[in-house]
Amino acid sequence: MTEISDTHILVVDDDDRIRDLLKRFLTKRGYRVSTSADAAKAQGKMRSMDYDLIVLDVMMPGMDGFELTKIVRETRETPILLLTARGEAEDRILGLSLGADDYLAKPFEPEELVLRINAILRRARPTGIEPKKVRFGRFLFDIGNGALVQDGSPVRLTGGEETLLKALARAVGQTVSRYDLCELTGGGERAVDVQMTRLRRKLESDPRQPVHLQTIRGEGYKLIADAIFED
């Protein structure tokens, strides 16, 4: 069984408050988290242990995040998410050109950080592997039998809602076009939109600002999960 939120993350930031906050938040979300206060300590930890992802602050005394990114890329492909208070385009371009996978400007919402982490980890997963179950928020969905539970209690889905959620879960993290959803559900675009609205009322804390069932304007919908189970 593979669960995205079980991955081991290394957080590198010289700010004690941010480092501790990120460790507490990510640990509560199910991640294994190690921390380092500077690039030198991070290098020492990476010599003795492999990490699934590095959350790396750019502006640090001594060796900065850009330099450490370059060094890491010389020997390994560990995904890197850069954090910085500087949001200039040239900094983003530099970080990505050095091999970083994503770039998040401070201040940021912790939930956005989790979504970015999950997106990076999904891209790093082997292709061609279809998930068996997905977890998002307080819900767990079994794609095979269409069973949805919230905190262990079953949630009733209509046939159309189940078909829609299965399609999104099988392609978790990827956009599924309205055309494909229409083909699967046997209805038109309006019917798909109505079913999505109903699903959001059941699954989202605020259906008007969905976190997990996202609209991709002009394309379709996608499901953002917190964890993926592959067997």
C-alpha cells in the first residue's frame, strides 16, 4: 500500500518559528517530517537518509536554497519545493532552472503547501498505476466498489455521483474533461455540473470554495486527494 501522506519530508528553514510550525502542521496531516536549520545540516541528513521531498527556504545565511538545490540535483532527483519571501519572476525562473519542482512565495496558507506537495508527489509517482482508494479531508473513497465513508460512516451517493467520483478518483490530480464525464455519466454538460454541485455539498466544507473537487475553467474537473492507496 502506498500513501502519499506517509512520505518522508525534509524541511529546511533558518526561521525556528516557521520550521516548527511546518513540522507540526505536516505531521498532523500524516507526513513523516525531519527538519534542518541550515543547508549544511540538511546535507548531513541527506548523506545518511533518503527523503521523498525537500521543502527548502531560499533566503538562508551561508548557503542559500538556490545553491543547495543545485548541489542536490548533481547527485539525486529528490523533488524540491522552494519557499521564499521574494516573489519576483526572475527568482522563480532561477529556482526552476536549477531543478526545483515548484516555488511557493511567503506568506502562504498551509493548505496550499499541502496541495503543492501532493501535486509534486503525484508527478513523481510511476505512471500507469491506478489507485484503489483515495482519501481527501474526512472522506475515504473505494474506487472498486464505489463506497464513500466519512470518519468511518457510510455516505450515500447517487449512481451519477458515484460514476463522477470514480472517474475523478481514477485520474486523481489530473483534469478530466467535461466531454469524457458526459460520456461516462450518459448525460450532458449541464447534468455533469449539477452532479458536481451535489457532490460538493456532500464533500466540501464550503461548496462555493472547493478544495478537493476543483473546476478547471474551460476544461473540466479534477480531484485533489490527501492520500492515494494503490493496493
